[in-house]
Amino acid sequence: MQVNGSGTCLTHLEWFRNVLRGKNIVLSHTSALECLGLFTGYVNENQIDLYAIEREPYTNINYNIVSGFDGIETTEVGGLRCTTANQTFNDMLRDYDRIDEQALVQALSDYYFSHNESFDGLDIEPQYLLRFNTLADWAVEYYNYD
């Protein structure tokens, strides 16, 4: 069974609220980036990334099953709980072989330019710094159309 895609809603936040209302979940990865306004998302998107205590029967939700949310940095945006930018970037760097690189680079770029051309507010885990630094270089040039 699949949840409906975003094409029936005006925004991704509206879609997330419609699908996830009342659920004990935390949006993660690309879905968290969309919730945080760091990635615009895709038209007619139908995949949702989240942390959950238990799996539901939906095939287009990417579940990361956890025993609890205590060790996960979260914030609330528009009535939805999602991982913080810092948590999201570290999660995506950890899961790099399975993530949407385009979403990550755009989000890093948007973070950089919305934080006075700095990544200073981020605490990237040491094992991900090499990859982060490469992507950060790409992110700084992301909107450079020269």
C-alpha cells in the first residue's frame, strides 16, 4: 500500500501533515530538508523519509526504525516534528550511498547563504568531515551560474 503523493497538495508541508497527522514519527533525510525549507522538493513527490518506533504497511515511506527519539536532535516546523539541520546533514552524510545528493548539496547551499555565508552553526561528526568539506565546496558554488 502507498500513501498518496504530494501532487494533491499545495506544499510538501501540507502533504506531510495530511499523511502523518497523529503519527509518532520524526521526518528525516530529504523529507526533513523539505520541512526545514532547505530543499524545495520535487513535483508529485511520493517518498517520505522518517524515523519511527514501528513500521506501517506503506511501501513509499523509507522507515528508519528506532527504539525512541531521545538521541535524535529534533525541531518542530508547522506542527511536524523533523530532525534539525545539524542532525539531518549528519544522517545524510552517514547514509551517503542511499541519499539524494542533489537535495543534500542544495540544502547545504541554502544553509550556507542563509547563515551569512558560513557553515559555523553545524557540528559535523569527525568521520564525515572529509565528505562534508567536498560537498560544502560544491554547495558554495551551487547557485553560481557564471
